[in-house]
Amino acid sequence: MDVAKEEEHVLSSTYSVCPECLKRIPAQRVARGDAIYLQKYCPEHGRYQVRIWQGKPDYTSWNRMQSPERPETHDDTTTDRCPADCGLCPEHRQQTCCVLLEVTKHCNLDCPVCFAAADRNTGDDPTLQEIKDWFRMLLESGGPFNIQLSGGEPTLRDDLPEIIAIGRKLGFGFFQVNTNGLRLAADEVYVKRLKEAGLDCVFLQFDGISDDVYAKLRGKPLLSIKKKVIAMCCKYDLGVVLVPTLVPKINVGQIGDIIQFAIHNMPTIRGVHFQPISYFGRYPQEPRDEDRITIPELLRHIEEQTKGQMKAIDFSPPNAEHATCSFHGSFLLLPDGAIQVFPGIHKACCAPGVSDGQESKRARQFVARQWAAAKKAKAGNQAAHTLLAGDVSSLDDFLARVGKFTLAISGMAFQDAWNLDVERLKQCFIHVVAPDKKLIPFCAYNLTDRKGQALYRRR
């Protein structure tokens, strides 16, 4: 008797893609034990199964329904069903929150893990005029949106400050740079130019607190460089969000240490944004279930590794994007060094609530407020431990501390060819500007088959 088969229960149906050919195929979400699997069948290449949820928080209670908030404009020329031929298509159900501008495909690292599969020898960068045209297209598509300058490694462009200045002049209010930090650590003049141009946030690749992690994921020891970047951002009043790519057996055991590092370096560090590894672009081997970490597993690791300072129940699913795409929690560092969950201030962004069609807008506002550098208080931009004895007896002092010492802990589970769920993809609000000026959901734009061939990138 196949006991496991008897315990299997089909929850719902969706569509996915075949990892071999990327064709759209039917799929089912199936419960077995305390895990949820995505099962699918390609007539040409066979059956596939991948674990997408493991344990508590419970999948059904976390995965609540959300109301659609369709983009103001969409591409009526699309001919194929999602995820192919996007632009955004009329089936898309969420407005844009953050837009990635890939300003270069070049990079100064050769990371074994890279969603963009970036290298040192790709073609020409887009011109300033092309990027200006991207900004104008975004304004015509419902913008301004939050902008992430990405690549490749965007700081390889000497004119990155000019790109920010162009966007600021056109009315874009929040800029972050997605970077490995190598140039920021070594070129203080460049950091100063970025700040003066209007950069708000450094979205810093930060995979752990020991060099063996960087050697495995990035090809060389980088911890001292990461620390220099943070010091430079502190000097020039730039917010920093640490962005760890989590890989089982490499750095999952350092989740708590990364959070403690962030707390110690507040208020310069404004958040930690965990990204469980997704298998697109460049990666070492074809994934198995044990090569992944699901959202509930990550939340339990946070609770265990912070010794209960941050609990799984302190985190909420999003309001705007699909519930199983991400999580968020806000935490206040108190004067005595304790950490307190603080849902009330930022509830409108990510916690459960009534849908009113403004979820994407509130998410943009929250990120712009939380991830940018903290506003200067009377005590100045000092390290956290120097303000632990501060007085928060008055309302003004308390609100000042909230603005300065609130840490956002979040995570996003990107999709690849094995676990892609079209229903999730339709609700994506992180979009990439393709070279033809179409807006593509992040996970679709980066989707690659098991041989590394892309659906959109370098099309």
C-alpha cells in the first residue's frame, strides 16, 4: 500500500512551465504531510514535482485571497498566454511597485550564483538617451515608481549619478542601487557623487558574516569589503539594505548572525531582505528539494536563530503581490537593547487588511520611507549601541526613535522553471524594463530552462 499516495490531496490547479522547453503546461498544488508540492506534466519531457511550502505557518491560512489591482496600461499586442510574450499583458493583476533598470550587463565578479548570469564580456550598455526614454515610458505607464538600478554590476558605469539625476528631474522619487559593493568600498568620490545625484539606498549583496560563504557563492572572500561599504554609506547618509541569497548547507545557519549584524549597524542598515536561492541564470547544479528553502522554513530559522527575539508569528504575507511570494515584519530597537515587533506603524504596507486598490502605492511609499537613510535626530547618525541609553519618555523622542531604529526584515521567494506558478506571476509587482521598453515581471524576465536558455533575457 502506498501510504504517501493515500495522504496526497489536490488543493488547486494552476499553470506552470516545463523546465526543459519552457512551454506553458497545467500544474496542481498538492498537499502531502506538512508539505505542499507543485506537480506538472509535459507531454514531451515528462513529470516534475517540486516542494513549494514546508510546515508552519500553514499554507492555506497564509495564502489568503487578494483583490486585483490591474496596471493602468497594458500591451494589447500580446499573442501567447502567460508567461510568454509579456508586456504587461491584459491578464496581469497588479500595478508596478518597483522597476529594475538594467543599466549594464557587465560585472566585476564571476559569481557561481547569479540570476542575470552576468559576465565581463557582454555588449554595449544602454545610452543615457535610451535610459531617459525608459523613464518617460514608465511615466506613461502609471509612474513614477521606485527605481532599482541593476545589471550586471551598475556601479561599473561612471555615469550612474547622471542616470539618477535624469530620473530625479523627471519626477522619480526613490532610487536604490543593487550592488556587490566593490566600487563603493574603494571609491569615496563616486559614493559622494551618487549621494549628491539623489541615491537613497544601497541594496547590498550580503550573504553572510564569514568569508567561506562568499568564497562559495561569489568566488572570493568579500566580508571586509562589505563592511567598508556600510561605513562609507554611514559617512554619506545612505540607507543600506542587506540582501542575502540563502543557499542550504552554505549560509542558512547564519540567518540569525546576519540579523544581529544588521541590528548592531543600525541606523545605517535599514533592513534585511532575504532571498532564498532560485534556480535561474547561473547556478551550480539542477535543484532538488533539499537545495531549496521555503518561506515557512525561513521564518522558523529566524525565530530559532534569534532565540525568539523575532517570532514566525511576527511576520505577515503581503497585501499587493501574491501571498506566497514574500513576507515582512518591522522591529523596533528599544533603548535597553531589546527588540520589539512593531506592526502598527507599517501595517498599511504588508500586513493583512482590507483591499482598496492602493496596495502597490502603499508598498512603494513604505519602501521609500523605510529603506532610505533615517532622518537625522539630535543625537546624530551614531551607531545603535551609543543611543541605547536614550530617553524615549516623550512622544517626540519615541517617534524619533521609531524613525531611526526600526528595522525591516523581509524576504522574497523568486520563481524558476521548476516552481513557477502563473497565478503568482500574474500578481508580480517587481518589473524589469526590457530593451524594447516593455515591462516584464521579474521572475518571467529571468526565467531560464535547465540548460540556461532564457525566455526573455538577451532576447
